[in-house]
Amino acid sequence: MSSASNSPSSSDGRAGESSVLVVVPVQAQSANRLPLSKHDHAIHAIKLECRDALHRMWDGEIPHEEFMRIANDCVERAQARRAATKLMCERVLRGEVTLEEFDQDCGYDDEEWNKAQPAVEMYKESLIANLRRRESRVVQKNRSSGGH
């Protein structure tokens, strides 16, 4: 996300420069994080590229205009990637694309899936346990109220 305003002078006395707010969320690296899908890897790489350009601008390696060109390019590529993934999801739901084709473009590779599978299984088991608890409460409630 970026915001720019053309003000005649900034708070530090530089005239004619625009003030820019760039928010680049970058996930913290952690040994116990869930693996990322191919889509998430692509978006993460774009965010890192934008963050690196911001740091290069702060360090004086590139001018503000070059940073803005890179930032706008990153925003456009992230939007295009998100749109492509959304379109692929819609095509899967309509049956136009197989899950295998989806996995090739957006899903997990085998190594990442092997990392994610235990967490997915645990989540699935918790959903099943929750459903069973709710069902038993409904059955008990119906029995105690005489089925009405």
C-alpha cells in the first residue's frame, strides 16, 4: 500500500519531494511456521523485493523515483498474482481445472506438503471432534426435552 502527497516542503526542509508511506508486511521467519504455498512464496518474494528497495532508498543507493518505480511494479505484480490465483480457484470450483493443475501453479510442492500435512491432519481432527461434541449436545438436548 502506498500513499503520496505533493507538498511544497516536507518536515525536514526538503522542498518539492513527495512524502510516501509504504507498508510492506513481511512475515517473521520462524522454525515452526507452517509451510507456504507456491502462491504465498511468490507474494512473499514480491514483498521482500519491495522492502529491499525501500532499504536501498533509505541507504541512498537508489533515488526516490527508482524506489517508486520498483514499488509500483511490485504492487502490480502482486495484484496480478492474486488475480491469477483467484481465477484458478474459480476454475477449479467450476471443474475446468483439475486439482493437480491447481497444485502445479498455486499449491504446495511435495516437500512443503509433507511439512504442512501434520498440521492439516490435526486441524481436521479438531474439527471432527468439535462436530461430534456439538452433535452429542443436540442429541442430549432433544432427549431431555422429549424430542420436541
